[in-house]
Amino acid sequence: AIAAGSALAFVQYRFGGASRATVPLALRALALTIVLALLLDAPGGPSRRVRPYAALDASASWSSSGDTTLWRRAVRSADSVGADTLLLLGDSVRAGTAPKTPADRATRVAPLVERALGSGRAAVFVTDGRVDDPERLADLPSGSRVVALEGTSRLDAAVVSVDGPAAAVAGDTVEFNAVIAAGGAGSHAGRIVLMQGAVTLVASPVDSLASYAERTVRLRTQVGGVPGPRLLKLVLATDGDALAANDTLSFVLDVARGASAVFASTAPDEDARYALDVLRGTLAVPTRGYFRVAPGRWVQDGSLIVVSEDEVRRSVAEAPLAVLHGDTAIFGAPRAFTRGALALIAPPAQKGDDFYAVGAPPSPLLPALGGLPWDSLPPVEPGAAPRDAEWVAVTSRRARRMDERPLVSGSSKPRRVVVVSVAGLWRWKFRGGRSADAFTALWGSIFDWLTGDATDARAAHPATAWVRSGEPVRWRRGSARDSMAVVVIRASEGKRADTLQLRFAGETGVADTPPLAAGVYETHTAGGDGLLAVNESAEWLPRRPMVHSGAVGSAPAADRAPRARTLWWLYAIALVCLCTEWVMRRKVGLR
């Protein structure tokens, strides 16, 4: 503004024939400088950093260490910042005063980052280091820092998660994989028990664990009793355990009279094994698998019980979803003897050249396949593609050249049928990482689409067998024709009932509702009832600190430099300069 105003004033006086009128020229330059500074809203003084926020982690993980003095130290650290605003951070961010006991069921810093960026203020974040999204701290404004306080570690072991079928058929043998973890001081040996009510179904010993170590324990049991939803729980008991809140994990197993999905393979291999695992994990319906291990000899997956070929044929024919792998015509024309949705996995008869999956054309599966890492997937071996397919979901090329063949194709009329004419997809799963995620996404999208017409008699049911307090509850619709469902939930030990109105968006068929307090809930909806198991918050689980004390943040911080348009005296100086210049010009005979 100074340079432009001075130059403009000099040019006006130079070509106006009044270059010797020094004082009026200086007044004109000063007035023009002020006008330009007002137009640019230039800083009117040195900038000063705004006072930072004091952010305090108010999650329940402070209590998991058993050290009550640690929370008081955290409160004192936040007060010592001298900020004008204290933000409490956990499952939300809000201004307030520190509670006597922290109770938030999550530690998400994303809301704090958004608030700090919106105001341009740095933040001093006091935490125990156990944060759900620590990578977001790098987005804070510069000048931010973390104060991480670590308490005294105690012996502790917890049930972190359980993986297994969400539904089964009465009489099946099911296997659950329980993940247990130790705290900072490790844990002693003990045992883990799978229970139904007060009845012990199966137990397994657990060895001692080192600091923050994890271990997977496999538990296998036979499903008996009457069909319907049943509540199971894993109970971990170790010597000297300091925290009981994380020793139990409850989950729901739906038991049905017959299978809703049947997988039959005449040539069991890695492709069949991994696809069956995805089928069981993707659909919350009872699933049964059969493998032909010799001509005329079939065994049931899991229990390895020998079954007759007639029983396999009958199960495949009656199943709402049938998956045939290998010789898909072993029971006759598959479209003729099955009545439900159908998936045909037809690998090539002989090993051929390697092809690479290159893309997902427009199809019903495109929403789930559009973002797969096509350029980093292992090769596969395509077979003969069907001629009556309505669409192609995945295409491949020979060694990245123009020889293109479809891998996955399908049709929806008169019923949903998908043909997977490829072998070697197991390589995607075996490689791990993004390739394994692509394998799960591919088969998950296929099974989801095949069961889109009807997967459950209930209008809606929980999408997972268990959930933790503080996490949204995800629901899956029972029929693709329903875009809305009403669910009434009631705590098993309470009389109050809440009504949830679920709206299912798009092809996903899922809807989320706010988190619930820990407990067991009965669900009532059109078509049937169910159970919902909500476990204690993940804040009670032993976790290694993920953030440490130090400076964080790289986003530009706002300043409080006074701006020209807010300084009233600049307007006065500009007006005085212009008036004085006009008077002096008149005295020397200038217009």
C-alpha cells in the first residue's frame, strides 16, 4: 500500500505540473496509502497468537488403570494451560468443567480438530495416550501440543473380540475365535469359558501374556436346543486380574432349523474354503457347507460328519441361497433343481495363462468394487464365461494386454444368478493387506447382492453378533423391498421400551442408530424377535498408548493482528490529509 500510494501520488503530481509541491504530494501519497490499505484490509500492527484451547480427554480409560490420582493430575495439567476455554473430549467435544469421574465411551479427536481449525486456535491436549484416531492430531493448527500422562500398570487380561458365525443350524458344530489381550504389566495364566446362561459349553486354558500381548483362542462347540436367538458369553479368568469390567464379552447366535445358505464343493480347495468363510462372515444367516472328498463321499464343513449325496442335493435344492463350486452340474442343471438365488463357481478344467483383473464395469456390484486396487492384485485363471449374462462385474486381461475375459457375471431375471468363472482368487486372500480386502469385498458384494431379495423374515435385525457401548448400532434390513422398519428395543432387566425408526439407504441395506449403554436388549419387529448384546466400552480394554507428549499440528493458526478497516483513526487521517492537500493546492494556484 505504501509503495503503490507513493508511486501513484508521484505520477499524478509529476504529469500534473506540480512536482515541486512537496508537502501536498506527501499528503496525497499518505491519503492514497491509507485508502489502498483499507481496500486490502492490511494488518495495522504486529500479529499475536490467540490463546490455545485446553482439551482434556474425558474418556473412561483413565479409570482402567485403577490410579485415581492420574485423573486429578490430568485436570491440573489442563488448568495450568491458562486457557479461556476448557474442551472435554471423548465421544464428543464440548466446553465445560472437568467431571469428578471421566465416563465417555470413546476418545475421538476428530471433533477437536474440526473445532480448532474452524477458529484457528491451537490446542493443548491432555490425554492418557489411548486415542481412537491419533492420526488426526497432525491436522491441528501449529502451536498445538500433547501432554500424555501414563499411570501405573497392573496385571490385566481382557476379551477383546470374538469372531465366528452369527447364525447356525441346530446340530451344527461351530467354532469361535476369541482374541484376548494383556495390559501394560501382562497377565497370569488362567482359562476362558464359553457359556450359555449358567451352563458351561466349552473351556480352554490360557497361558500368561507379556505386556500388551494378544492371543487367539479357538473354541468349538455343538449347537443344540430349540431354534431361536440365544445369548452366549465368553468369560476370562486369570490370577491377579485387576479389572473385571473387560473380562466378559456377550454375543448372540441365531439358531435355525435349516440352513438359509448352502455351499457345496465337488473340488475343495483354497478358493472354496476362503469363499465359504466370507459367506459365513458376510451374512447373518445360518450357513452350511459340504465338501466332496471322494466320489460319492461328502462331509459337512466344520464337524466333518459324513453325509449322503441325497442329503446334500436336498439341502442345495431347498436353500434360499445355493453356492456350487467345481462341477456345478453334478446334481443336474443347476438352474432347474434350485429354487433360490444361485452362485456358480466354475473354475477352468485345465490351468491356463495368467490373467489380471483390471476393472469393474457398470453392474449391481459396482458400488462395492469401484475402489479396488486393480493394479496390485495377483493373477488368476479365467474359465469359460456364460453366454446369457445380463452384466459383467469384473473383467481381466492376459498379462495386461488386450485379450479381455469376464471373471464375474450375472443376471437378475427370473432370479438372481452369479457366475464366477475363475480359479486362483485365493491368491488375493493369501497375499494379505489390500489384496485380502479386495477378496473379501468381491465375495461379500456377490453374496450381499444374491441375498438382497430376502435374507431374514424379520424386517430388521442387528448386523453383527455383538457391539460395544459407544459404537453406533448397525442394523440390516430383512428384505430389499423395505426402505424403512420399526424396531422396539427393551433392556432385559428393564421395563422401558424405546422405538427406533430405521431408514435404509441405497443398495447397502444397512442403517445406523446411536450407541446404547452396555447390556442385553430384546428386539421386537415385524416378522420376529431377537437379541442385541451391547458390551462394555472399548475404553476398558488394555491398549498401548498411541500418542506421546510433544508438539503436533501443521495447519496454519489464526492471528489477532488489527486490521486496517477496524481502525477508525485511519479514516480520520485520510480525510484530514485530503482536506489539507486541497487547501494547500489552492494557495499555490493549483486546482
